[in-house]
Amino acid sequence: MPPSVKRLVIQVIAGILYYSGLLRIRLLFRRIILRKREVCVLALHRVLSGEEANHANSLEGMVLKDVTFESMLDFISRNFRVISVEDFLRGVELGRADLKPWCLLTFDDGWRDNYTNAYPLLRKFKFPAAVFLVTGMVGTEGGFWVEQLRNGWKNPPQQRHMTEIIAEILPRNAGNKEIGLEGIVEFVKQMSADARAKLLQQLLPPDRFLGPAPETDRMMTWSEAAEMSRNGMEMGAHTVSHPILTHEDASTITMEVRSSKKTLAENLDRAGRAFAYPNGDWNERVRAEVQQAGYLCAFTTRRNWYNYGADLFTVPRIIIHEKKITGYTGKFSPAIFSLTLARQS
């Protein structure tokens, strides 16, 4: 089925379920009859204007347009009770008369657009949120290695060079198809930080033309993070350099987890209480290190709602990006958004 047709079919199904009231009835049934104490934790990365989205080097699965974000917040304001990390940790009981489900908004990495675009809209709706900072990237430009790869991929000679290097390491797959940028990214993710750095030196040698990093691919500064912290935004940790911790040795895990917490305490009024695993990946060793470091909760990207009583150090989240919550016309769709949440609860 062509993607455009599939998208239209999903829109029709979502519309039937949403406008018939079935999705809302389902939520009420879970809350009132089954007495589930659930929190819908949303995971976002970037909030960009249309023009910024055209210039940024992040993959589409990380981007939400500002107009879509505002429409989503408006819908959430009428249908959910948005809570802070403090509320989440306390597990405050909702009054029986309050039928709205709980929602916690989170942002990974600490992009500057979280401050310039998302933060004003969060304040407009008077919503708290959590931002998980990669402490070693605060105030830097150019984004992460993924953005650097995508920036290089735009240049045909550089793209050919990258493809040739990867072909030597990773032969064509079973389907005999060339690996594209997203395939390269997924392959590189499975490496330790040291191995990745060595490969990136081959993929992006300094003598190759990459082009300037766009202004949009900047991280927020400590002063911007502090302002957000003073105004209801929880600043948590997302490690020092964003390695995928399940591929690292014990000493690296300890350093990344503990140093990021220490840096937050040095630069903000409050030490980080919450942690987000890079790429959402964790194992028992990583989880134990996060708990021993003094964090009070940690977030994955396992898709589900959080049920009180479950482990606070493997909290599931639902990743939100543009295509996940917009309809066939490209605008925010309450029906698609509701179906996305229902499919993952």
C-alpha cells in the first residue's frame, strides 16, 4: 500500500474511533472501572518553525513544527491534566471527580529551540515540562554526530565517500539494497562511543567539504536552562556526551551518569532528579547505576503509559514527532493524536 494511501486509511480509522467517542470511552473505562492510575509521558526532541525545519539536520523522527506543537498543547489543555516531575514523583491521587488522564511532557537533549520555541508556548498554557540535558553539549553548535552525518550526506561527493566506507564494513544486506543514511545511523548507534568516534573520523574527515552547521542546530546555554528551571521546567540529565550506555563499559557508565548530575547541580539551583537514557536503551547494570547516583526516576522510550506501582527507573514514554500526530492534510489531528496514545496504552 502506498504511504499516502496508508496515511489516508489511518486518518479515516482514527476519525471514526475519535468522533464516535470510542477512544474517550476507552480512557474513562480504564480510569473509572479498571481504576488504573496511569500517566501518559510524551517524549519530544525539537520544536521548529517551518523554515527552521527545512535547514536543521536532525532526522524527521525528532522534529515537531511549532504550529503543530501549539495545537497539540491546546488539545492537551482541554483533555488532560498536565503534571510536573514533582507531581509524578509524589504520585498525587486525582480526585474522583477529575476524569482527565495525567500527562507529563518531556524533551530530550536540550536543543536551543526548546527555549526559543517550545518554552514560550509552554508558558502560554501554563504547563510544566522536563528537559533532559546532555551536559557536555550545553551551549555548543552543530548538533550531535547524527546531525553531522546528515550535513555531510547533503554533499554528493561526501555521500559517496560515506557510502564507500560503510560498504567496506557492512556489505549489502540480504535484500541486496544499498544502506542509506538512516541505515548508517542505526549501524553506528550500535557501537561504543570510542569505536563510533574512530568510524566518524573516516566518514567525516576534516578535509572533506561538509558545509557550515546551520544556526538551527544549536543547544541551549546554561543561562537559558536556568531561566527555564526558575519558571517551572525540570532540568534532568541525559548523560554528558550522549553515548548509548548499554554499549559502554562500567567506568564510562558511571562517569556519564554521575558527572551529568554533578554538572547540573553546579549550574542550576537544583540537582537533577530525573534521568533519560540516551536512545531509551538501558539494562540492569545501567539502571542500577542511575539509581545509585541518586536520581529519583529514569525514562526510557519503551512505548506505553506509566502505571503507578511500576518501576520508576524504567518509565515508558511515547515519542512524538510531526508525522505521528498530523493528518492527511499535514495539520495536527486530534483523532490521529488520540489514536497514537490509545495504541500505546
